[in-house]
Amino acid sequence: MKKFIACGVTALALTSANSHALDQIIRPYQSARSAGMGGVRYTTGLYDENFFGNPARAADNPKWRIDVFHIMVELNSGAIQNVSDLTKGGDKLKNVANTAGTNNHARVQTVFPAFYFPNFFSSKNAVSIGLISSTQVDLDLRKNFSVDPVTVVDAGPAITYARRLIPNRLTVGATARYTYRLATNNSYSTIDYISGRKFNLENAAGEGSQIDFDLGATHKIAWKPKKWVLESGFAVNNVMGGKYDGNSPDLVTKVRAKPIRQPRTFNLGVSGKKENFIKGARSLVAFELTDIGNNKNGSLFRLIHMGGELTFWDWLFVRGGINQGYLTAGVGIDIPLLKIDFATYGEEMSLNPGGLEDRRYALRVSISI
């Protein structure tokens, strides 16, 4: 395991000191369901989405569930296009050069085992527990052959507790997480790597751990215009500031630097749901502002998310929305034991919407009882 992580960081830490970094918002968790709905989750999130979203939403899980297997794989169009060049043998320089001008994004994420109890010894309490891991990579070789890599590996358990203070009206919640993080840190040039010069892992990566918390609340609004049931939500993620300054398990033995931080963020929004908005379908829509505090120097419009889903026969879901100004779409299937979600969405890689779209595709497969 140590060698695998070390090799991954080594291969991805190929950057020149003067390269221009991508300005994407780093998120420790991604949901294929949320991605298809334009990135909304603080007023719509269910099950695993609430470990890094709004913990109060754990009380809205429709039934108890145990996930014995849960994996999400995400690739962008660049990685799909360049997979043969990135994986084949032969001339390293030529293979990497063939990918110039595109970002190569990949993410593998697991949440199992996971336990969800919307009524925990009482109708007032809801509890969720999960073991979560996420590895995300962005490798951007520019046409001037400077390399801009981002690699973030997160792993650890989380527990969410939600309390219904006013039945069917006000719910509050909190999530506690222990997370180990290994991430790229300083620079290592492409020429150094190609020429076989010694790579110093201590300077190129950082690792650390932390215990951090999320706080959240939801409020079901009494006003029901044309039978729409409205709900507002607010959450603070990474209350302690996401510094990862605790002792690490030293999975990569020579690393002493700390990894990139996961800043404290504020998130709010409103959602609405209605039965038979389209005949035979249940509808859910939402508008949210998220990642406030994790968008340094970025435009406010990068924080806007809107979208929703239509539910047919309680097992088929059709989704759509707008994420940071880019269209999203998705479909989900929820049948006994098996759950599948697929989504495509655009992620903004510059500081302003419309600057640099990264088109991504996510597939989630879960086996649950």
C-alpha cells in the first residue's frame, strides 16, 4: 500500500515552479446523484451525500439502509481521450507530449461499510456511519510542457447525527470525521522526472490528519405555493478549518510537510418538491450557493448550483441542472440490493464561469440491504 501511494504521488508530481495552477475548487467528496442535479445537495442530499454536506438532511433518508459495497468512478473527457497515451509503454516523453493541452481528471471514491438509520431508537433521532475514501487526480500538461498536477487522497470514518427539534419543521445535525490526507505539495519539474533525477517525496507531497466537524440545519417552510413543499437549508463544513495538522499514520514514511487545506465553507439554499408535477412523476428542484470560503479570488457565479430530479415508479430517476454555469444531466436506478447512478457535468477550472470547462462523467454503483 505504501509503495502504491508513493508511486502515484511520484508520477503525478511533475510540475515546473513557474507553471500556472488550475483554479478548480477542491472538494473532498463528490456524488453522482448531486452532479447530475447541478451540484445541489444541501437541501436535497440523501444517505452518503450528507457526510460532507448538510448533516441535518440525514433525518430525511426515507428508510434504513446498509451499504456493503459502494464505489464511484469519475473521468473527464481529457482522461478518456488520452487513456491510451497515459497507460501505454514506450517513450515516456512522446506519450506524455501527446496529451498536451488537456487536463486529465480521474477520481475513485468508496463509501462502505455504511449504515443509515433515519429513526435511531426514536422518531426524533437519525444516525449515519460510514468509512469513506477518495482519490482524485488532475494532470494538466500545457502546450509549453509545464505540468500542473493535483493529487488528493482522503480516507477515514464519519458519523452523522440529526435531531428533529420540531416535527416536520426544524431539524439540526452534526457530522464528526477523522480524515487522513495525502496530497501533492511543492514542485518537481518534468525534465527532472524524464531525465531520471532523484525525486524527493518529502518536498513534493504532504500528509496529515484531522478531526473536523460539519454543522447544519433544515427548515420546512409553512408556505406551500401551488402545493410545492419548500425547504431551506444551511450548513458549515470543516468548522475547525481543515488544516490536517494532526499526527499522520506515516503511510509514506519520508513525508513531513502538511497537505493542502480544506477550508471552512458556508452553504445555503432552498428546495421544493411536488407530487405529480408531471403526471406519474414526483419532482424535486433546488437552488443553492455552496463553497463560500473555498473560492479564493473566484467569481460569485462559480458558487451557484441549480437543478433537480424527476422520480418515476419510485425506482427511476431523471436529473438535470446547471453547475457553475454548465449543463448537467443524470439518470439513476434504485432497485432492491442494487443502485446505479450516472451523471455528466461541467466543472469550472478558472476563476470565472465560462473560462475553462472540464466535462466530467461519473458512475456510482452500490449494493445495499
